[in-house]
Amino acid sequence: MKLEFTPIQETDLPKVKGIYDWYIANSTATFHTEPISLEELKELLYFNHHLYHSFLIYADDELAGYCFTTHFKKRQAYNRTAEVTIYLKDGFGGKGIGKKSLYFLEEKARVNGIKNLLGIITGDNTGSISLFQKCGYFECANFKNVGEKFGKILDVVAYQKEI
């Protein structure tokens, strides 16, 4: 499978929103419970930032998802650390796309001088937890019972990798 990563442009936001809206409606991978606007989505992603990047993921020329790095915290002393996120379209999981996307983001972060990556994951998202573990991330925090969605009380776990 040929993977291609293209920087997300503002004109791509409806594609990204379609993917993210699926997760809002069908999973606990995000704690949003209602669809977000394109303006709200624009606040989550970076365009032409010197440290943080957002990419569409194409598998064999078909849109398979998106991935990005973002601030861990918006304070300058944290600029050595970034949060990494990957959302694949329904049907694209289990094909190695997540792993290749994570390694791609790691390399981009490394080039930009980022030293630590964090994956912030819902505690029942076993697929994402497994992905991060397979890629060398270790659990560094577990926030108990911090969210509620679909009538379930949910933990959030943090995974870290020093790159």
C-alpha cells in the first residue's frame, strides 16, 4: 500500500470534519459529543506552523484519514513536547496506516527539534493504546473517570515517547 501525506489546507477542512464527525457520533475516541464547526476545527489544526503540522493521509490515492501534532500546553517551555493525533476513516484501521502515520509524525517532530511526543487516548480505545505501545510509547499517566460519553464513564491515558 502506497501512503502519501499532504499538508492540510483550510480548503481541506470539510474532508477532515467528515472524518472527525464520524468519531464524534460513533466512538469514544473524542470527547466531543456534538459536531464541531469548521471554525472550531481550524483551532485544532495548524497550517504552516514552524513546529506543529497537520496532514491528510492517502492510501493508494484514497483519503484514509488525517494526522497532526499540536501543543501539549501553550507555554513556551513546553515547545520541546507535542501531542500527536491520528484519525483514520472507518474501514482503514488494521492496515498499518496508523503505525506508518505515527512514525511519519515522529520524524517531522524530530526535524523540528521536538523531543517528546504524547498520545492522549480514551482508556477504552484499545486499538490506539495497542498502536502506541507497539511504536515504543509507554503509559505515563492515567486520569480516572474524567469523561462521560454514551452513558459510559471513561478514563484518559497518556502515552509518551522520547524521540
